[in-house]
Amino acid sequence: MPLKARLFQREVLPFVASFALLAVLALALDGLLHLFDLLWVGRWLGIPGTLLIIGSTAYSLRKRKLIRSGHPAKLLRWHELLAWLGSLLVLVHAGVHFNAILGWLAVWAMLINVGSGLTGKFLLDRSRRRMEEARQRMRARGLPEADLEDQLYWDSLTFDAVKQWRVVHFPITLAFAVLATAHIVAIFLFWGWQ
């Protein structure tokens, strides 16, 4: 298989598939709610979706040492899953066709946040894999460990630079959190409580 085809299959396709699956499932679930006249269910899906997204922050809290329990690699997998599922529920909630600009801004910020998270995940995986492949090739050629580390110096700097992707992801997450919180506060302020 040509290198470009392998690159597309290994690097681009999983990213696009994950994002596309989110959109297709959200549309399908929204369609089912419309088909069975269950729009009221969609109105309430924002709550469990938000709770799942909040639950996904355990990884970030552990990474910043704000909580001590939990294995970071396992928390990362839970972070990815809970954030994806929470986003799915919020998208279905948004499909109920609310007309509030604040809600739609929160949805767009969430989608940008999901895209940022997926981009970081795949960039880090790719960088880690390429560095390990280079390390294995050099070991196979019989390069001593000290020389191996010298040869991989620039690769490790590049990998460290890619790890700084979180510097971009965090403000996007913060913008989403602010918009989502403002949307929730607005719902409570303007809800017809009678």
C-alpha cells in the first residue's frame, strides 16, 4: 500500500470517522425523537450530557494533581469516552431546535472543543508512534543507547512541542464551559416555573 494511502488510513480516517460518527448518531437520535414525537426527551438530554462532560474532567483534575486517585491512562480513556458521549447527548438536545443564540454558541464551542480534543489525541498518538518507530529502527541497526538518545534529541523536542497542544485546548474548553454555564443560567432565569 502506498505511503499516502497508509497515512490517510492510519492518521486521517480515524479522526474524521470519530467526528462523523458523532454527527451521524446525533442526527439519527434526533430523527428518532421526531419520528416518535418524543421531543420532550431531547429537551432533557442536555442534563445527562452536561453531567457526562463534567465527569470527563476527572482526567484533567488528576493531570493537574487536584485529585490524587485514578490511573492517568485509564482516566484519559474515560475522558475521551465520557466527553464524546456527553457531546452526543448535548447535540441531540440542541437538535430540539431551541432558538437561543447563547445555546447555539455553546454548541459550536463544544464542537470546536471536541475537534480540538480529537486533533490533540491523534497528533500525540502519531508523534509518539513515529518516535518509537525511529527508536526501534535505530536499535535494529545496533546503535548504542547513548547514541540513540542523541539521535532522537530533535524528535523528542518535537514531541514535547506537540504535547503543548493542551495550551490551545484549554482556552477552547474554558470558552465552552463559560458559554454552557451562561446557557444553563439563562435557562434557569427565563424558565416558566409556573
